Amino acid sequence: MLTDAQVRNAKARAKDYRLTDGHGLHLFVKTNGTKLWRWRYDFVGKEKLMSYGAYPEITITKARELHDGARKVLFDGLDPMLEKKTREQKEKEERQRVALALTDPNAVLNPFRDVANQWYDWWKTDKDERYAANVKSRLEDDILPPLGNLAISSITPTQVTEMVLAVEARGACDIARRALQMTDQIYRYAIPRNLAAHNPAGAFHPKDILKPMLRENFKRVAPGELPGLLKKIHFYDGSPVTRLCLKLMALVFLRTSELIEGRWPEVNLKDARWDIPKERMKGPEAKKQPHIVPLSRQAISVLKELWEYRKDDRGMFPGEHGAAHLSNNTILKALERMGYKGVMTGHGFRGVASTYLHEAGYEDDHIEIQLAHVPENEVKSAYNWAKYLTQRKKMMQDWADHLDELLAGQL
């Protein structure tokens, strides 16, 4: 145990050094003579360093008192540094609240809406304009209505959970996860700026409250490998029907079975759309809906070329040796010949397109509907298939133009 005389007489040295007291408390003496009371402790497997202040402002008696209190907090299973920060933040907010009440009794201190907008202005600086607008829309539509007028420090994990579950309840499972992630980002912006002391959105993971999402996990190339794949498809020297099938698969990113079983009567080149009846769509029978594929100029060009190889006016992709249509194995074998065995599948084009469109800032609902992902909400699914056609038409043309740009860079 240190004495006050030892602490008072501790002199600066060529290097920083420590004088140990009891139970992990020590005096850290810096080369400039500054003396700091510190405690190094472990919390949940991580080493942390807590400071109680400088001597002589904090006497040895006061340092031990503070240290005993912090050790009790740790014994209770809490992080002493976080508890201290939370307490100081609450004390600060209480002083601000009292001062604010004198001028406006109904005012809310640091409403979540104000902090969220501050975060957004800070976050959007280097983001794509369309992507930023999409995030702003999600913030205003999903998060701010239930949380915006509450003091950011008063929001509980339960309130965040209720907000996220309300988004999921309308069938927007992926958007619900994004709403939780965005709320977490807002709090991580607020905490180091002393606008909040705790993060209720970080108290749990999406999987703790949201239903598992059904994902189609098929092998697919990384975005940087897509240009090379497009080039190999362009110069594919196998069956021209297979080559055109792969081209169209990249452009419309249907499921493989939905594409290769395509029928010419479903295609309307005049209106630039492909209407697939619900009987041909994948999914639970009760939830199947017709699906509309807006056709880009490039997709129409492929279809016109494909028409020249037809065996009748029904099947779009006639198979060999009397088969009704191409098989999934034909697609896989073609990709194997091009060097993509175990790397890419027909379904993989869906994942590649989805990743690009999400990162480019297109609306989640537009992408999910175009992927024909059936919402959990069956009422919504009854009319979703025909929604956002104008926006989806533009999105599909943008995607086709993007593929053209990637291919042009390889030729």
C-alpha cells in the first residue's frame, strides 16, 4: 500500500513508471511529472484501463474510494468505465434538462430525430446520391415515426425491437434488418459525441428478434470477376441457344427453371415485358403469383436472335434430342467449359445482380419484387407482383447498360 508521502514525493524519470497500491490501483507517473490514478482490469476477455483523475486533485484516499466503487461495479458483472460514462452522461443531461425546462417546459433534450439527421448529414458526404436518398427514405419512413420525438438517451431496447418488428410485420424482412443496422449506426455516431451514453440497438443481434430469411445461396462470381464472365459468354462457341440463354440469364436474373422453361406466348416485345404465369413460379403453392419481367433493349435483342433458333412457337429454349427445353445441367456444363466449375451457377446471376443493385442504391422493394421474393405478409404478396413497374423498368435497363459497360471494357 502506498503512503501519501510516497505519492507526493514521486519524481519524474526518463521513462513513465507505475507505483502500485492495493487491488490493482496504481499511480502512473509520466515523464513530465503528471501523476494519474489508474486501474487496469479485464472485462469480457478484453483488457481495459480506467482513470480516476490526477494527483493531487484526487488524493490517495479519494482514489481508493473511487476504486472500491468501480470494483463493486465489476463484481456485479458490469463494465465500470461504461457505468461511469453513463452516470456522467445522465448527470449532464439532467443539468441540461433543468436548464431547458426553464425556457420551454415541453422541450425534449436531444430528440432522436435531431441526432439521426445529424448522423445522416455526416454519413452521406461520400455516398452515391441515389443510395443516400434511399437511406434517407428508410430513415423517414421506418425509424423516425416511432422513435423520432423521443429523447435519444431515453430509448430502450424494447422500443427499438418494436420498431424493427413493425417493419418485419409488413413483409419487409430485409428492410427490418437494415432499420436495426441504421439505428445502431446512429447511436455509434451519438455516443462519442456525448449525445448518448448507451446503444439500445446494440443490445441484441437481428437473429435474436427477426425470423430467419430464406436465402438462395448459390455459388456466384465476385463483382470483379463479372466482366471476364460476360466476355466468355459473348464468345462462347458452343450451342448458340445455350449462349443466348446465358446472356438472357444475366440480363433478367430469373431462377434457372423459370428461364429455361420459358414460353414464347409469355413474351410481349411490343410492350417490352415478359409475363410469367404463377404456375411456373417457384414457391409455396398458396403464395405463387404471376411475375413481370420488364425487358431492356438488350434483352429484346437477345430474344429476337433466339427466335431464329426456335423449333416451334412454344418453347423459348429448345433442348437437344427431343427434350422440351434446356436443362440446368446444360447451363452448368457451359459454365464449366468456360472455367467456372464450382464458381458460378445459373442462379448465381441473381445474387450478382442483387448485390450490385442494392449497393447502387435502388429501392429494396423494387429489387425484391424483381427477384420474385415472396413477402411474409400474404396480403401484400397478393398485389406486389404488379407494383413499381415504371421503377423496375428503369432499374432493369440500368442493369443491362451496366453489363454492356463491363463487357465493352473487355473487348
